[in-house]
Amino acid sequence: MADALGAREVKLVSWNVNGLRATLRKDPDFKSIFATLDADVFAIQETKLQEGQIDLELPGYHQTWSHAERKGYSGTAVFSREKPTHVVRQIGCDVADDEGRVCALEFPGYWLVNVYTPNSKQGLARLDERLVWDSRFREFLCELDQSKPIIACGDFNVAHEEIDLKNPATNHESPGFSDQERESFGKLLGAGLTDSFRTLHPTLEGAYSWWSYRMRARERNVGWRIDYFLTSDRIAGSIVDASIHDEIIGSDHCPIELRIRI
């Protein structure tokens, strides 16, 4: 219900499914989890799909897809109760614009930007390309923010601070926790964006959204928080709640949630 100023509470969910077809075969399957979470906007990353490879029925939702040119790789999608007025699937970056990594939807009151940030790879082999992507993505969000406030979500492939992973001391040269990636993410926040989860839970430890499939990492909660909902600073005061659904199995990531009045 909208308030006197026209704002209404919107529930958004983001989840790296690590292969949508695989998640649809699990128990509970994607559609069951989707129904349980009952979001107004549900963004997914790493769909690993080409156009036409799946017929997904989600009554009451508009489906917006961004596919990679390479088969079985990357890809994003957004399922929204409200029909977007405009969609952008590329940000103008030669590094990864053919990998389906962005699905940006314009709604009457805000932009929703779903992203699957490139991984810098073992040995930081793709770090230089990753930083080029980060720079252009930051510019892209700033450009959108000039017209409407932004909600950016997805797998950003970086744990920002030491509190955001179980073993920071041994990971400073690991992909997703290198000094360069953390500094780059800090620049993103410094460009006018708020980390919704940390603004509500600044000192909460053990809050992770990704766990390796190895060494019983999830069972032992040896994880990383690399999935985020970021909002324009000017609407951060409208955040109602930000949470992590670590009880939901189905991927090496778990869904995260944002409730905001907008």
C-alpha cells in the first residue's frame, strides 16, 4: 500500500542460482523457492542459459532476460510483477558486454540493476579486465542515478571488508578479496551507494551468501558475503529490512532480500 507521499514497500530478492536448469531439478526446486519468497522483484544471476532453452512459467510476473553469447555461461534475469518501462542489457564495456552480465530495468520510481560481476579468476588472471569492468559499471550506475534512484543487486564477486568472510587473513591475494577489488568496491560505495545489509547490521559476523562446495564449507559456515543490494544514498533512509536467506539450499549462493519504501 502506498503512503501519503506515494511511496510503497517493495520486496526484492537476488540469487545467484549457478545454473537455473539445475536449480529447477532440486528439491525444493526454484519455482517452490520463488513462490515461498513471494518477491515483487526477483533477480537471478548465472542462469547459464541461451534464449529459448527454457520455458519458465511464473504467472503474474514479467520476465526480462540477458543471455551470454557463450553457451552455458553467465547470464542474468529479472522477474517483476511490474512491467519495466525500459531495459538495458549492456553497459558499454568491451570486457564482458557479450556475457549477459547486466539486466537493468527502469520502473516509474527507480532503476533496478541486476549484475553478475566478472570473477578475477585464480591467480587474479582476469584482475585487470575486472577492474576495467568495475570502472565502467560504476560510471553506468552514476549515469542512471542522474535520472532516478538506483537499486543495484547481484553477485558482485567481492567481499568488501574482513567481516565479510570467514578467513580474511589467508585470502588477501585470493580472487574476490584482493586489495584492488576491495578498493574498487569502496569506490562504488563512495560514488553515492549504500550497502543495505551493512547499514542495518554494521557489526554482524558470520553473515555470508556464498560457500565453496569443498571441505563442508556451508555446513561449517566458512563463507563469504559477495552478494549485495546497494541503493542510492538518497533512498537509504527508506530501507525497511535487508536479510540473507542462508537457510535456502539450491546453489552455492543463497538468496538475499531487500525491503524498501520507494
